[in-house]
Amino acid sequence: MPIDLRNPGFGGWLVLFWCIALLLVIWHITSVTGTGRGLQMMFETPENSTLMRVVLWLKVWFWAPFLILAPLGHRLMPGVTIVAVLAATIGEAFVVEFALELDPAKAHSIFLFNALLAVAFCAYLLRSKRVAAIRDSTLPVDSRARHHFTLLVLVAGGVSLAIFGAAPETATDRVSMLTAYQFMFLLSVVLVLGPLRAVRSGRTTLNLYLRRDIAIWAGIAGLLHVYAGTVQSMTPLYVGRFVDLGAGDPTAALRQQLFIWGTIIGVMIAVLVLLLLGLSSDRLLHLLGKRWWKRLQRSSYVILGLTVVHALAFQFLEYRAEVFVAVFAALTAGVIIAQGVALVTVRRKRRNRRRRPRRS
């Protein structure tokens, strides 16, 4: 099938490389935010693993532009990706070969794997007809690219500070806490943007790209929280400190129930977030139709309610200060008020339009 130069799409081998890049980014994130034992085993010494935490996190930043620009079909994607991949590969090769005290065979194997992947990736970007069509495309996606890069800096920049701002032993706890509030804040913004537009226009909006882009990054922050929260809470140390306080504690039974149901609700939120992320493309909007696409998108309200319950359960378990509860309450109240005002405004303007006499 020939590639439409006006709308080259996002498919073929490009999707395969995008999935490979996503898996690499996930592996980097799990390595950086984990306990570090895996890195220490792979890179032999604590000093080496500390340096590789920094290198792997920088590689996440290098891969991020490709993960953003490829689905958008942005014409800058090929050039930016080639520069980022080569820079990441050369930088990691330099560190592995000269800065780490590694066995030469292991250092050479790491370099060879990264070099082969980079060469295959760049060769595809230079020779693919689909990528050439994207490079020559004139689709007006620059505003969406700005949205994504701004949100990338806000979300990933905050996570970077959380990871490297203090001792590595507490990095997971900091990332879990930060991404929870990033998710709640971005989700609240998503659920307020529609009502604001409705109040101004008097009509509900099916598709708003700014709202959809913020929702994507809310989902990313939420999935990061699921990972960090799971790593943090599914340990004997966490359970012994916050859940199983002994039979003499009057809240022991309540704590166990809150932990069990809070965890189950967290999994439910993650499933719904994955559903909404899957619905974030124009292709699925056209495939499902406006009515069903909008119905499925309304599960974001279910996510908000479940998030509040999940947050309250773990706020109680972890003895969080009242200010954190107040922040969640304020965001939730803001969404409810905005939705209520928009509903009243839209209904009033619809009644006014119906009452207007028709011109003969």
C-alpha cells in the first residue's frame, strides 16, 4: 500500500521500533528507581552502579523525543531521533569503556549490543519510505509537540529531582509520592478543561487536543506511581511498618483491609488508565465513532473517584500529614464544582436556544 504523503500514519516497522524503545525506557526507569542490586550485579561494584544510574536516566531523556514525536508523525522526528540515539550510544560507550572498572569482555558486549541497536535504528530512519513521508509531511502538529515537551519537562524533570535529590535508598518512596500528586493534579486539569470550554461556548467538546495530551501524561505519571508504589509497598519492611502492627493495635484489622482494598483499587486504576491511553489516538476515535469513544473516555470520572479512595487509604496507612489530604480534597472539589457549573451553563444555554423564535 503506498504511503500517503499528507498523512503517513504511524505503523509498520516504526511501531516495532517504538515498542522496542518503550521497553528500553521502562527497563532504564526500573533500574534507576529500583534498589540498585540489579545494577550492582551487572556492573560489579556500587560505584559503577551509581554512575550507571545517571547514565541510564540520561538515556531515558534521549529516547523521550522519539516516543513523543513518532506517534504524532512530526517531521522533526527522524533528525531528532538519529541525533539522540547516536549521542546516547556514544555517551554510554564512553562511560562503559573508560569510566567503569568492568571486565573487558562484559564492557565489549554492552557496547556491541548498543551499537548494533543504534545502527539498525538509524538505518531504518534513513531508508524507510514511511519515515521519509513523515519528514516531508506538513501536518500541523507543532502545537501538540510543544504540549508534550512541556509536560515531559514537568513530569520527568520532577521525577529526576526526586530520584537524585537525596539518598538512593529512599528514591522509590520519593518517586511514588511525587508521581501520585502529579497524576492527581494532571487528571484534575483534564477534567476541568472541558467544563471551562463548555462554560465559554455553551456546548460540550468531543475532542480537545490539549486535554488529550495532558491526559496522556497523567496516565504516564499514574503508571510510574503504580510501579514505584508496588516496589515500595510489596515488601516485608513496609507491611511490618504500616500494616501488621500486632494484635494489640486497635487499627490492625482496619489497616489490613485498607492495604488489601487500596492495592486492588490501584490495580483497577492502572487498567482504566491503560484503556484511556489506548483510546488517545485519532484512529481509534474514527474506528469507535464519536458516541462510543466519548462513553469510554468518561471512565476518567471513575478513575478520579477510585483515586480519591486509594489515596485516602494509603494516606491513613502511612501517617501522611493533613496537608496532603487537603490537597486531594481541594483538587476533587475543584473538579466537582467545575463540572457542576458547566452542566448548569450548558443546560441553560440549550433551553435559551430552544426558546428563540425561528425566523420565517
